Amino acid sequence: GAVVSQHPSRVICKSGTSVKIECRSLDFQATTMFWYRQFPKQSLMLMATSNEGSKATYEQGVEKDKFLINHASLTLSTLTVTSAHPEDSSFYICSARGRGATEAFFGQGTRLTVV
Amino acid sequence: AQSVTQLGSHVSVSEGALVLLRCNYSSSVPPYLFWYVQYPNQGLQLLLKYTSAATLVKGINGFEAEFKKSETSFHLTKPSAHMSDAAEYFCAVSVRDMGRRALTFGSGTRLQVQP
């Protein structure tokens, strides 16, 4: 299957700083990318959907000014957690789907710890 | 709208025993259905998917699932469990005309395999 690379896999940051997470589709053009958040022992909760070249669509309850999503190219989307707080600590996972595809491929996830 | 219910947050089997993970879905339109596996601190790996072809779908690692419209089910099975099957399993649903829609995930089932 296609490969989605997410970086970094693990990051620790201080409260009040910003963190950027990258999601790249390595061998296909990702017309749509999805960002999920996963709390311990829970399922994946969709945060936002981004389409190349347009603004992301955020799910209800997700602060768009706090979780900035950019999908500037067909192979790269970024999630920036701004002014991070300890409650933002979580596992963030991206997935990417090509045009007309039935399957989305997932990145390896990023474990964010805010101290 | 679509939803997925996974019965049993934890399932424990003995090595060599049958694995059965249950998934029921709700969808107002014909669905696409997926099973993913997640190992600790990693992203999701697709095990198998149903996209309206054969109702019995074979996936990787010896897993298979059967789409039963009358029961709105898509249970995951494996004839003989292996220690390496211990992981978290997620059932997910989407609509056929996926467009830019994300998957809707179930709450997950943690599979333990006892020696």
C-alpha cells in the first residue's frame, strides 16, 4: 500500500510554545488529508479534514485557531498546535487519501507531551 | 450519518484459538467497511476492507470478515490466534461516495492472546 510519513513520532514541548507536526504522502498525491486525535485507550476522534489548496474543515468543538492546519501541496499537510497546554497532550494521527480512492492511509502518529 | 459499534472493549483468547471481534454498523446508504489494527504508539494498518464486491473479505495476517447486510454486521475472524495478533482493532465505516469524507471509527477492541 501507499506510504504516509508523519514526523516527529514523539515530541515534548513546554507549555505556551507551538509545535508543528508534518504528514507527507510519499508515493501518491493526497487530495484529502485527515487529522485525528486519540486519547489513551480510546478511539480516534476526527479533528479536521483538509483538501489541497483550500481551508480545512474542523469538527465541532475543535478550535481552529489553536490547531492550525495547512495543506499547501498534494503531498504535505501540517498541524500546528499553538500555545500548547498540558491538556493538549495526546496522540495525533494523520491519514491521507488520493483522488477517487476508497482507502485512506495512516501515518505513524505523533505522541505530543506538553510539560 | 454513519456509526459503528464494537461489542467488547477487551477480548482474550488462547494462542491457537479462534479470534472473533464484533462490529455492527449503521448507515443510511450502502457502506464501505474497514478493519484496522493498531500496535502501541503506532498508526493504523489496514487489515481488510469491504467495498461492495465479495461479501467475504480476506485480509492480511490470516484475518477475514464477512459483510452481512441483514445483520448490519462486519465481524472480524481469524481461525488461529498468534501472539503477534495482540493489538487494538478498530472497525470503521464510510459511505460509498466518499468524496472528502473521513472514516467513522468504532471504540476499538483490545485483543489479548494468552500463551
